[in-house]
Amino acid sequence: MTLDRPRLAFLRPFGERDQADLRAHLGAEWALVEPAGYDEDSLAKAIGDVDAVLTASMSEALLARAPRLRFIQTPGAGIDGLDTAAIRRAGIVVANSHSNAPCVAEHTIAMVLDLIRKLSLNDRRMRLGSSAFDRGTTLTDSTVAILGLGHIGAELVKLLAPFCARLIGVAQRPERHSALQASFPALGQAPLDEALAVADVVIVALPLTPATFGILSARALAKLKPGATLVSISRAEIIDKVALLESLRSGSLGGVGLDVWWSKDPVADAATFREFDNVLLSPHLAGVHRDFTTHLAGVVANLLAFARGEPIPNLVDLDRGY
């Protein structure tokens, strides 16, 4: 253990098991700092002499209290909680983590299958003593559009391939599609409007950026094939909530699965959708499971690379937002 280890502050609470895992992997090369609390004042006091922080949010005011800060690591993929303009001006490097992508993709497939096979719907009806069952549809020979071919999108392509569904990728970066198509030649490609018009299932796996905010607007949702199933596991703000509710009330959607929400209280947010029997509600748990520490593998890899002066695997392009 060296005396000149860089200092890393945890600016968000972690579970006991996660803390033990982070300490075990990082303690030899980082001096770890935990604030007295997680209010703005406690965080400001903790970061005055740190080189890096592990956090999902960073304001310009808090950034001003960390003159030594050189590196920000987020615990997951999203960086929408960071003031990227202020971070860019300060010349600070940001990295995110995608090590939970297989877990998110698995959860997504479970939601899709539940919705199209009507598992939860028929379960509820049986419990109520009803025999008005819905036979549902099947993934086999259906068309699935994956909006976003990043780490989660790539995992979705792998999991969906054995179902013999027609896969259409809508990628922000063409090279993502080309790389995946090398392993999955049948992976199609189409602009957003065309993909929405032909897909039986649409999965939203886009990062939240200025370009994707509200991209599934009323106009876009109107392009959806009647009876289509829509599942979102990225960021809620990509979908216009009011327009989504209107589409559900009109009966144009076959089913909707949501693991992401528009407020910090998913239970309260989900109350808006309780009236719809064809909506599957998930409390933003797609990226976690009982062994939550596996989600932090990418975090550890990035932080060790930074401490060792090595290339950081998951650097974020602050101009693109992902």
C-alpha cells in the first residue's frame, strides 16, 4: 500500500455488500472517502481534496468545491444526472459502466414475453375467477425493433436471435450496427419511423441525450403498428408520458412494459398506469439482482485503470452524452 494513493469519494450510499466489494477491489490503490451524510453540505465537505468521485449526480456548485477532481465515475450507464457542460469546462474525465447490460437485457426479454404471452394478465384473471383468457402472440416470426444498439442493445440481439424473430436495429452510430451485423447477419436496419411502422415489439434501449429526449413523441407513437408492444428500459424521458397515456387510452397499443419512470418515486409515477390491464410495471430493477456487486465490475475496472495510468475502458463522450 502506497502513501500517495489517489483519493476517491463515494457520493452516494451503497449497500453493505457493495461497499465491502468496492473496498476489497479498490482499497489497495485508492484512499476511499465516505462523507458524513449525503446532503449537499456533507458532500461538499468530503470532496475538497479528492481526485475522483463515484456518483450518479454532480452539480456545478458541487463541482466548484472539488478543485483537485480529475475523474468522475458513474455507477451505471446513465450520465443525465451530471452537469456535463460544467464538467467539460473543468476538463474532468467521465466514465460510466455497462457491466449490468446482460442483466438488463434478460429482464427486458422477460417483460416482452410476459406482455405478448399475456402471462401476468391471465394470472390476474384466474385469481379473480375469470375465464376470459387472452391467448397472446409469439416472438417467433414477429418483428422486433431495438432502438439503440449500445451494450444493452447488443445483448438483446444475442438473446433474441434464437427466437427466430426479424430484428431491426435503430442505431445512433452506424458502426454499432455494422459490428453487430458481422455476428448476426440477419440484423436489419431502418430509420426510426420505418421501424416503428412494421415492428410487433419495440424495445427502447437508447441513452438519454438532447437528441433522444422525447423522441417517442405523439407523432412517433402514432407511427406504431396497431397492437404493437412497447418496452422501455433506458430513461423514461425518451417517451412523452402524456402521449403514451393517450395511446393506451385509444387502445392502439397491445401492451407496454416500463422499468423506468419520470419521477424519483416509481410507485407514485406508476399509479398513472394502474388503470391499464395491458401495462407491466417494473420498479427500475432491470439492472440489479441479489448479487448486485456484479453491476459494479465495470466501475472497478475503470477506477483501477485510472489509478494505474492505463486507458480507461468506458470513457464517456461528453459531447454526445454517452
